[in-house]
Amino acid sequence: MKRIAFAVSLAVLVITVSIWAQTALPKPDPELKKFEVFVGHWTYEGEYKAGPLGSGSKVTGELTIKPVLAGFFFRNQGTEKGPMGEMEFMEIVGYDPVKKNIASNEYHDDGTMLSGAYAFNGNTCTYTGKFIVGGKTYMVKNVLILAADMMSLMAKGDISTDGNTWTPWLEAKYTKTKPAPKK
């Protein structure tokens, strides 16, 4: 009886391993490859415009973007300095197979959160989403225009309290100081 149980267990194990070996490991959605252009270390200088979030101010910052979790996601981690001091933030970007878009969730050390999606058209990347500050929700649209060499970009953003009326929110210039490592 023990031999039969052992033989059956061995057969199940062999079949399971055979099926597993024939099944390809999942790969990140090809759409997510578009985000790879941002991988590297960036510095930026910008200006927030006066609007629903208060008076405007100049800021500087830096961020590092790298693939994580077997390339299924990207982590963008950085700091920004302005008149109110230094702020830290982290963004996780990945492909959403239900919405079929490049989704983003961003968190700041003051509890601020953003969620939205990136869309690419040539060297232009548009981010649209919701920005939650102090319990209030704002809509944002940011347009990022990459230089031909992919080592710098210009960003312009608008903000809205109702989704109908938009106000200029930010302008910034980003420079990639460390490109993505060669594969």
C-alpha cells in the first residue's frame, strides 16, 4: 500500500513539475516599456503657481526612478525643497490590465496622495489624476515633453477643483544626471 501511495505521489509531482515547466513565467505588459525612458536619477527646478493650493513658490528637487518587482513596477522616490522646507515623496507605477493604462499612486510625507495614469504620444507624456491634499480632492493634468536625447524634459501642469475650470499649477525643467544602466 505504501508503494502505491508513493508511486501516485511521485506521478503527481512529475506531472505538476512538467506542467509548471511548460508554463511561461508572466512578463510585464509591453505598454509599460514606455515608462523606461524615465529610469535614472533626475534633478529639477520649478515653480508652483498661485492657485487653489495657495501662493506660488520656487522649488528644487531630485528623484530616482527604477524598475522594481521583476520589472512589473517602477519606483520613483525623491525629495523637493521649497519655502516650507524639504518634502519626501514616493510613487509606484505599473500597468493596470483592467483599465489598460500605466497607473500611478504617489504618496508624500505630509499625507498628500495622488492617483492617476500616464499616456504616451511620441516624446510627450501626459499624466492625469486626482490629488488629495488636506482631505480635499483636486484634479491635475501634467504634460511632460522629453528632449530628443531623453536626458531632459519640460513639465507644465494644471489643477482644477471641479474638473471644468483649470488653472496653471506648475512649470519645471528636469535634467537626467545619471542615465539608466545599460542592459
